[in-house]
Amino acid sequence: MPLRDYLKNIAQQGSRIEIKKPVSRHLQAAGILKALEPQPVLFSQVTDSTFSIMGNLFCTKKSFADYLGIAVEDIIPTLSHAIENPSVPSITAQAPCQGVVIENPNLDDLPILFHCEGDGGNYISSGVMVAGHPIHGQNLDFHRCMQFSATEMAVRVVQTRNFDTFLQDLGEVDVAICVGVAPHILVAAATSVELGQNELEIANTLEPFQVVRAQTSNLLIPAQAEFVIEGTVFRDRRHAEGPFVDLTETQDVIRQEPVLQVKCITHRAEPVWHALLPGGLEHKLLM
């Protein structure tokens, strides 16, 4: 089930709150999400963006289990089965995530949230980063990304993770940051598996879906993603990243991190931005 089908379902069930009054992505949206969690929230009027924002999507184990149609106690066995029995997603030539292609991107146009007082900048915290390696294949992971210009972000890369291996080997790595993907892709990206295992194949066993080739690289990305930010991460180009309130709800330090140069942005028609509250229940559930 694509994310937007899930959003329609929870709206019909009455379990989603819609905030129709204008809300800013600078502090205000994050504050409301925190106050209302675990309730899913849609901000339909964002004062500093033309796009809507959705948050608190999967704050409980029950919400994730309900999405997959399983019991809460079956989550770990189901995920373990998917890790042990990966399957390849089908490839499509045309995808909703590429309904609009922006070849001269400007990150300021996206509803990237400024979450907490003291943060170093606007942060993408919900993005699933797809990366590739000529030997190890594709990898999915979460890397928070701090915007510092219209086309550049500083990417927090934890040493020893698979993406760090890619970056150390290659020096520069093409990536696609997918924002607004279904929960089976989110949880697959959050798993820790051996180098060389493609988390998209774990997600496909949880629930079959389609992928499409990215606009600026050979990466295969979820066809139903709401937004895709394509670019290259450079190992030896560095920029200050942080401070940032992370999983522990404490402020992380400033580090010099690799730079992502954005090449292209694509999105669905009338897309919805997924905001993942740092240190919130949804963040903790994925971790």
C-alpha cells in the first residue's frame, strides 16, 4: 500500500488530525507534532512552503502492525522472515515519484523542518537514503541531512555503517533521498544487515512494490515515494553539521560532515512531506 493510500485510510477512520490554520515549518510544526503525538497530523497550510506536511505517522507498534495486517507480537518474526528471505522488487519505467522533475532544484522550496531551538539548520530526518556500490550493490539507510544552501546539505555519516564503507571506498557516492515512503520501506531501511544486502529486497518481502530508475544515476528507488532528492555525497568536501536534538532528546554536537550536492528533485503530483520528529515516538520506534 503506498503511503498516500494509508493516509486516506486513517483520514476515513477519523484517526488523523488535520490542522487547517497556517503553520510554519520553523519550530511550529515540530512543536505541534510533539504536543499531539502519537496522533497522526496533517498540516494542510504551510506558511513557508506550497506543500503539505504529515507527521506522527507510525508512533506505535500497533500502527505498524495494522499497516501490514499482522498482530503486534508478529512484528519481529515477520521482519526476521523478510531479512532471511529477500525478494527483488519489480521495475517500472514510469513512476508517480517522478511526476514532476525539477532539474534546477532549490531546497528552499521544500518544507524541510527546523525542529528545535538551537538546531544548526533545517533538517531532513525522515529521508531514506538509497546509495550504490559497484561491488556491494545498493544500500538503504537513514542519515540526517542539514541544509546550508539552496543546493547543499551536510550529511551525518556514522563511521562503520554501510554507507560510510561506500563513501570511504569511492570518495563520492550518488544518492537518492526518498521522503514519504510506506512503513515497510522505512522499517527495512532501519534494519542493520550485512554489507551487500539490499534493504529494498527486505521491504519487498514485507509487501511487494515497484522501483524506478533515478533521473541522474542508476539507482533504483521506490516508485511511490512522495519526494526524491538526487545528488552526490563527497567524502572530502566537509561542512559543519549540528547542533541537532537526536534520539536521546539531547542536543548532539557539531561535527564536520560530508557534503551532499543536490542535482535534481522529483515529486508526485500534490505530494505530502513526511516529517519525522527527532527524539519523538516515531523515531524511537524505528530505532
